[in-house]
Amino acid sequence: MPDPTPYDALLLVSFGGPEKPEDVVPFLRNVTAGKDIPDARLEEVGEHYYGFGGRSPINDQNRALLEAIRGDLAASGVDLPVFWGNRNWDPYLADTLVEMREAGVTRALALVTSAYSSYSGCRQYRENLAGAVAEVPGAPQLDKLRHYYNHPGFIEPMVDATLAALAELPEDARRSGHLAFVTHSIPTSMDAASGPEGHAYVAQHRLVAAEVVDRVREETGHRYPWELVFCSRSGPPHVPWLEPDVNDHLRGLRDAEVAGAVVVPIGFVSDHMEVIYDLDTEARATAEEIGLPFARAATAGVDPRFVAMVRDLVLERAAQERGQVVEQAVVSGPPSWNVCPAGCCANPRGPRPALCGQD
Ligand SMILES: CC1=C(CCC(=O)O)c2cc3nc(cc4[nH]c(cc5[nH]c(cc1n2)c(C)c5CCC(=O)O)c(CCC(=O)O)c4C)C(CCC(=O)O)=C3C
Ligand SMILES: [Fe+2]
């Protein structure tokens, strides 16, 4: 039987999102507390949520992932309860830790629904975990699973999704189109501080994009031209964020008379608001306006390979904690660290207590 000892639970840690119109403003307040985001941007983002009935898709996607992970663990004979808590909306991390404590959990692994290194995608989660643990006496000990951007269970579904999206393009564009790999923009200073040596956010995304391009070439015999592009910029205009924006990029492709584009949302594990608004709504509208054939590749979601990756990461880490040397599944580059190095993904507003790292 696969052995998860010394762990007695898995905690799925996510961003959270509103579920009804009345939730939208309080949710945005939670997300932006103490951040320098202009009111106009908040109103705009509020409208994105209202446009979908005030409901983000993210919580339902996490419910589906939770069920899929439970099913996969049970089918594999791994006896491990799975819990779910969010940074910014109900179920909040602290409430989930209470639930875990009541269930007798003492030491759990945490899977964060963000695959890459950055303050927003890693350390901020670690800080919020520290805050939640500080609020809950007797909370379980938590260890964070390694970054999985270069795990085959994350990459393989993305390759298939890219091939499927290419097949949606009209015949001529299918061969001569471009791939636009999209992720969440962050301030360039945040990228510079990502990972132990800096710039890990962009480097990890470029590694994923290059790997997908290679594997698509293996399948099609064609190496597609590609670019890493960004969505969801916020913050004041004078602060530089990662560019180009996906819409500007599509316009540039049209100007260069490229026949079509497949947008591959490698920065997101499921169809978050950024995917259904920034890509399916806004970028698609841009493409229609300029007459550029456009298709959007699916995210990992509950692809069985992605779900099995979670089990693989759990069993790998459990074995390592038991002192065993295990082979770590990885497609390119070394597997990421288990414990974040000191200073990794520094908080732009100064150091705060954080779990699962050397500092
Ligand atoms: C790197 C990154 C990820 C990927 C890693 C991860 O997945 O965590 C991510 C995910 C998400 N971001 C989300 C929503 C928002 N992010 C905001 C603001 C910001 N995000 C940032 C970065 C990231 N964000 C940054 C640098 C800001 C500026 C303020 C700050 O420094 O924090 C704002 C405020 C308004 C605005 O500025 O847009 C909102 C509403 C949702 C929920 C979506 C849904 O409902 O489906 C998800 C999954
Ligand atoms: Fe965000």
C-alpha cells in the first residue's frame, strides 16, 4: 500500500473567490488590503465578476479538484483525508485548520493552486498559512509541496490542450499560427525578487512554454513560433509590470500578418476569472475586432494526469520525510525545493512570518 506517513492529511490551498454579487466588494477588499491598487481598477475588476453573476468559477473548480483528488487517492489505496482552505474567501484557511484539528490531524501537506515562484504565487500563501496557524491553537504542522510547473502531470495536459486548440483554428492558421503562452502579469520588481536567485517567475514560465513547444513539435513535426505574454495587469500606471499584454501581442501578430493564434494559459491551473474574462472575453474580442483567428487552450482542471500528480507529490514527499531517496518526476530542469530558501520571493512590503521556508 502506498504510504503517506508521516502525514495524516492533505490541505488544498487556494485563492478563493466570490460566489454571489454581495460577496464581490468584500472579496476585493480582502484581496487588496494594504495594496496600491487604483479604485478605477477595483471597479473594473468588480464588473468582471458582476458580468458572471457575481460568481467566480474558482471555488467550484476547487470543489471539483478536491473530489477528484479524494477519488484518486482512494482508488490508489492511499488513506489520507483531504481538506480545502482559501486565502481570500470562505472556506478561510483558519476555519479549515480548526476543522483539521477537530479531525485529529497533526501533520499535513499543503498543495497550493499556483505552480510557480513569486511573492503572489508562493510566499504570500506561506504568510497566510503562518497567519492562520497563529490564529488556531493546536493547528497541525504544515509542509508545502514543491512547485510543480515542471512536473509531467502539469505539462502533459497542457500539450494535449494546445494540440486541441490548434485543431480549432482554420486550416491555414493551423500550420502557420503562433502560440501565445499567457500568465498573470506581476510588477517587474516582484519578478526580480522571485525564487532564491531572482527572476524565477519568468524563467519557470519560459521553461514550461519551451517544453510545450518541443512536445507539440514532436506531435506535429512543426516548431510553432511562440511568446510569453501577460494578462490582468493592475497597480498604478507608473509602476512597471511584466509585458506585453496579451491584447497588444495579438494586435502585433495581426500587423505581422500572422494567420492565427492559440492562447495557452500556462499561468493558471483551472479556468479562473483571468481565463474566462481576460482571455475568453477580452482577448477573444480583440482577436475578433482585428480579424485574427483565435483559440484558447484548456487549463489542467481535473485532468486525471494533473490529479495523479498530486498523489505523486504527496507520496514522494512522504517518502523523503521518512528518509528515503526517491526519484522525482520532472520534465525539464531540476525538481523544485521542498523548503523555500531564505529570502525567496521576498515580500515587497518587508518581511513577515511565513511557513514552509528557511525564513
Ligand atoms: C501571480 C498571481 C496569480 C497566480 C498565482 C495564484 O493563483 O495565486 C494570481 C492569481 C489570482 N488572482 C486573483 C484575483 C485577483 N488578483 C488581484 C491582484 C493581483 N494579483 C497578482 C498576482 C497574481 N494573482 C498581483 C501582483 C496583484 C496586485 C495586487 C497584489 O499585489 O496582490 C486582484 C485585485 C484586483 C486586480 O488588481 O486585478 C484580484 C481580484 C485570482 C482569483 C480569480 C478568480 O476569481 O477566479 C487568482 C487565482
Ligand atoms: Fe491576482
